[in-house]
Amino acid sequence: MPREHVIEIDPSKPLAEDPKSGHNRWHEAIEPVVEVDPGDTVIYETRDAVDGQLNPHSTVTDVGNLDLNPVHPLTGPVFVKGAEPGDLLEARLVAIEADPWDQWGYTVEIPGFGFLRDDFPDPYIVHWLLQGNEYAESEQLPGVRIRCNPFPGTFGLAPSAELRQRAQEREAALAERGGFALPPEPTGAVPADEVIAQEGLRTVPPRETAGNIDIKQTTPGVTYLLPVYAGGGLVSTGDVHYAQGDCEACGTAIEIRCRLHVRFGLRKGEAERQGIQDLQFFRDDYFAPPELAVPRRFFATTGISVRKDGQNESEDTTVAARNALLNMIQHLETRGFDRQQAYALCSVAVDLRISQTVDVPNILVTALLPLDIFV
């Protein structure tokens, strides 16, 4: 008979003081918290993205002083019996209980982080009051109500040793070329085991094993299909969002603690047979109420791949997305919000859509603002 397992955390303690419940690096040698059979359900209790460093009284000074080494505290890993490299692991998200301990969430703009980090160098915080599974409101964004649409920002498996090494090498090469990548960092690592702390991958980017995917369509009812790279899969989750725009522009959504109910299945050899190397997922119902998934009223801005100095970039989606988002921020300023308020609002409510990629040289991205968030 399928069983139910619960991984409990102590929400009053950071992960480093409760290391038996989770980790904040990806490594195949991290010991599982629990072993389960296919068909079993696991209830994960999760911490918030910055591991309790913020509270309802936190200020912009606190945001500016955040230690990012503990990001993201994940609950797990879960060892799924019989899961082997080449298999495809099924993980169905059955339910999310938004923060059983508190009715508070936050959105922050962290200096040096976020899609528009060069344009927004100053710290900022929005405190949200969560009305259960209905909506969130904030004194920092008056007249705005964000409907609850929760999902795990981070959900993934452990890499194999070979994949971990390959990811580390390619990200190091990227950094050498001037790109933004975070190398392994032992400071603040959990587990504190010397080898794992030195070798473990940071949780910020998604990889072949999924991880920090931030896909707002992965609400309860979704089934993840994950290629297994390490024995048992070693499944962990955390960084849960109460709601998010389809871009999470400033780097955070409405961040919360919560409980996730996940049921596991296994497709033996399916990843190898089909050549699946990355996350896939599906669902058989709406990921949100239709009026949220397809807003009945909206305002949209667009951006093309032309830099503000007039230089035309060829088929550059990043430049187009930045322009669409900056144009949306400018529009929100006409509605009475300052730039930091507007940036935060984009992160939790605005959807970036790739409208076309074929009309060279200018890719076009649309930023869509649902108007029913204004009350």
C-alpha cells in the first residue's frame, strides 16, 4: 500500500541549525532524509528563499545586508527506491499549503541580483499580508491585490558526479568570458561536509536536473518528468512562491514558507529510450483559474532587440525582454508607482511573452500587465 511520509522542519531555525532536514547545494553524496517507494506521497515542509533572514519587520537595510550563501534552503533529498540513471521520475504535485506558520510573505530587490540589476542598484522590500489561499496585499503597493497561485520555485534532483563536474566547468568558462555565474562556495554550505561544501553546485540556476526553475505553470496538478542522473533520484524542493509573474524579473516573487504534497512514480528506462535530458512536465487542468491564466483585461508594452543607444542587436531576446520590461516600468510610473515599486510589481504580476523570433533582426517580447490586480 502507498504510504505518506512527512519531512518536518523547525521554522524558527535556519537550515544550518537543522541540517538533518535539508541542504542548500546540489551534490550526489548528500544523504537522503527519507526513502520511499514509487506510489508514496511525501509532504515537504519548506523554508523561504533566504532562509529566515527576513521577517515582517525587516527594512531595506536588512535586504542590503543579506547573506546569499545560504540560498536556497531545500528540504530533502528524498530517495525513490528503484530509480536509476536512465529512468524518468514522475513527481506529481498534489497540494500546497501556504505557510502553515505565518501569513506573511515578501518580495525583495537585492543589489547585484535580478534581471535589471544594472538599472536597480538599491535594496527594496515589499511586505505582503497573505489572506490564506485567496490573495496578498501590501502597504508598499497600495491598491494592488495579487491572487494566490502557489508553486515551488525550486524542484529538482541531484546530479551525477559527471554532470556536476561538467556543469561546474561550463559555468566557470562562462564566468571567464564575462558572464554571470556562481561557482561552488563552501561558506554557508549545508551540509558542511568539506567535500560537499567545496564541490556542491549553487542552487541559483536551473540545470538538466531542474532545480530553480521558477515556472508559474507548475501549480498543484502538475506532473514533473525528471531524467534520473543519480541513484534514487534524490528529490528536493523549496523556494515556494505564493504568486509570480512569468519572468520573476527582480529575482524574487512573493516568497513564503509552506508544505508541499508530492506523489512519486517511476518510468523505468524511459529517459534513456527517449533521449530525455531535461525537465518536462504536463497537466490535465488549468494551472490557474482561467481569468488568471488569460487575463480578461490587460495593458501591454513591447520591446525589440535594439539597445537604448540605438545599436541593433541581431535576434537578441535578452535585449528585447529588457526593453519590454523597462517600458512596462515606465508605464507603471504613470499609474503613480515609483520605479522600485514598479519593478517589484512586474516581478509578481507581469508576464513576459516571446511574441516572435523569426522577423530578423528584431525579436519582439511583450510584457503583459493584468489590470484586475488593481482594486
